[in-house]
Amino acid sequence: MQFLYQIIWTNILALIFFTSSHYKFNIKSHMGTNSVYPVFTDKQPELSSPDNCKLKKLLLVARHGTRYPEDDDIEKFEELEKVFQGVSKHSKKWKNQFPSSKNSLLYTRGQKEHYLLGRRSFKKYHKFWKKILPYDPYIINFRSSKTPRTGMSGNSYSIGLFDGQGILGKGDSQPIYIYTHALSKDYELAIHLSCTLWKKTVDKNNEILEEQISQFTSTNLTVISDRISKEYNVKDLKPIHADYIYKACAFDIIFFNQYNNWCKLLQKEDILTLEYFEDMKHYYRFGYGTDLNKRLACKLISKLVKSVDKYLNGKSIVKADLFFTHSETISFLYTTLGLYKDSKPLTANATLDEVSDRKLKTSDICPFAANVYFEIYACTSNENLKEKITMVQVVVNEVPIVIPGCDEKYCEWSKFKELMGDNLGCDYEEICDIKKD
């Protein structure tokens, strides 16, 4: 049965490559959540909105930029170093090159990603920003989770956004204030660190996920590790080490532009297999694979909606909310919004159609510096110019999308709130089984 399953999976990957052979395979675009953001320029045309609409408020939820590996990945790289000790064929760099002192810190590319994102924001929403400058922390609200990488990402974005708009230094820089919460109490931007129930039942003791991992490891990862073991004479290589190599490859590309080290161990078919493996795990930990995940961004959605309503009702002067967070929060947000939902669960025995046509592909939707803009418009009706309608357009990674349930990209604000249902005003502490003080 295992042999038959592997034949099927090999044929799936072969067909995927056959249908995609007309474009060049780009490894760095298939690294899951460790993929780099695809846009790396400050060029951006100005916003083109409907003639009868004006942008009134802007909200942003963005993942931090490219960072150093986290502690658990560094431990995996150290384990790989021991396994490959004495393996001479192909490379002399079988070493972990990332010190634990740099754990999760924002890399220089990550700073530049958000600086450029800020520059593009200023160019795209030029008329909007010009009306509310100079910077006022009571009008432009910066917030991040309480980690260095998210705080630095917010600062980098602000430097790009306000480039030349301040009075400090040779570049006329503008200092900003970034608001934070304690991680354990940050129910909006650090969901995976603040939700007690999620940590107990999804992050750990997740039987469904463990079953899928076990099945995928015993088939696909075993094939990859066996081939590498034979080709490079690696004696103690385990199936799960294939996943470690995949992660090491990602950071080799990011930090050293190196494709001839860990990446060289993996064939194109291996990259696609391991990319799907990461997406499958992501599906159960942060996506639709667990019912709890569908509610976890409710506090964040409530915060955004409340901010808009208060502004529209004249009870707030905040015109821009700019939040900097993590891949987990972005994924929970997608799930609550109903985005990238596949018709069937992502499983270890997925069919060709489910693998090749899946919507949840983190390499595309949740790379470093992934971002979601909510553009809030005041519009007039074509039939009655006195009738005012509030519209929202959601823009993911700078591409407008249609929210499921809306008829088009510009969705009536009342309809959007209706779609969010009981997520608005939710009791997060009750959902997450958090003991109230």
C-alpha cells in the first residue's frame, strides 16, 4: 500500500511539473512561510478608485519582514550539522551558520521589505496621506506585537512612508510611536501566544495533525531521505531531516544567495513535496483544519471594524491603523475572512487536483512581509448623489480580492460586517478558555 501510494504521489508531482514547464522553476518562491516577499521595489502607480468614491480610512495588518531563523529551526540546523559531519561529497559548508543570539531578529532584507512597502503605500495612497500629514500619533496609529522583529518592521515601514517628511537627520526622518501589549495579553496581534485553548489543543496534542504528519513522513519524506542517504552516503539521515534540509535551503537562499549547498540536496519534486508538507501542517495549526482557528482572529476583526465605525460616527480621528504582526495572525485572519478555503481538507493522501490546485499555498499568501490592507471608501450612489455608501476593498499582498459573500471587490461596509457575524464583539477570553482576572 505504501509503495502504491508513493507511485501515485510521484505521478502527481510529475504532472504538476509537466503542466508548469512553460515557466522557470523559482526555488525561492516555494519555501512556504520562509519565502521572500516577491515585490522588492518602490515603484507603484497611484490608487485608481471608482469615480464616485474617496478613500477615507486605511487599515493594514502586515507580517514582519524576513528574519533570522527561530530557535527551533536553529536546533534543527545544528542536528543536520551533526548528521552531515564527515560527509565530504558536494560541499564543505555542512554547518549551522546561525547563532542562537540572532534568534528571530529582523534581517536587513526584512527592514528593506517594509521600507519599500511603506514607500509604495505613500505613492499608491498619495492623496490620502498628503491630507493627514504631518505625522500625528493620534491620527496615524502604529501598533506591533511586543517582539523586536515586528516593532522594527513597523519602524521600517514608517521610514518608507514618511521618507523626507520629518525634521531629523540628513534624510529628514520622522520618529513614530508604536503601541504594544504584553504578548500573553495581546489577543489581536499575538494570537498564537495568548490563546490558552489553542496552545493546549491545536499546537500540542493535535491527533489529526500528528496522524497526517506520520503518514506523510512514512511515505514521501522517507523516499526523499533515502535518496539523499544513498547519493551522499549519509548514514543517520531520518525522514524528518528532509524537512530540516528544506528549511536550511530557504535560509541559505535568503542570507547567502546560496543554491549549491543544502538546496542542492533537493530535487524539484522534493521542493514541491516539502512545500505541500508545510502547507498541510499549516492547514491544521492555523487554518481551516481546526474549527477553533476560524474564530481566533475575531478580536482583531472586531478591533478593525470598531475603529472604522468610530471614525465614521465622528467619535474618532484615527484615519490609519497600521499593525505589524506574525504569520500565524495573518493566517488566522485569512481563515476568519473565509479566504483561501479549499473544498477538501489538505491530507497526506491528497489527489492530483487537491495538490496542484490548492488555494492554501503559504509561499504565495503568507511569505515574509505578507500584508492585508482594508481600504475604506465613502461613495455616492449613481442613482442618488446625496446617498452616501461606505465601501471596503480588501487587498492581500497588494492585489485586490473578493471577500467570500461579497459580489465584487468593492463590498458594502454593512455587508462586510454582516459576513463577519458573531466574530464581531466576540468574547475572546471565553473562546480561548482564558481565566479572567
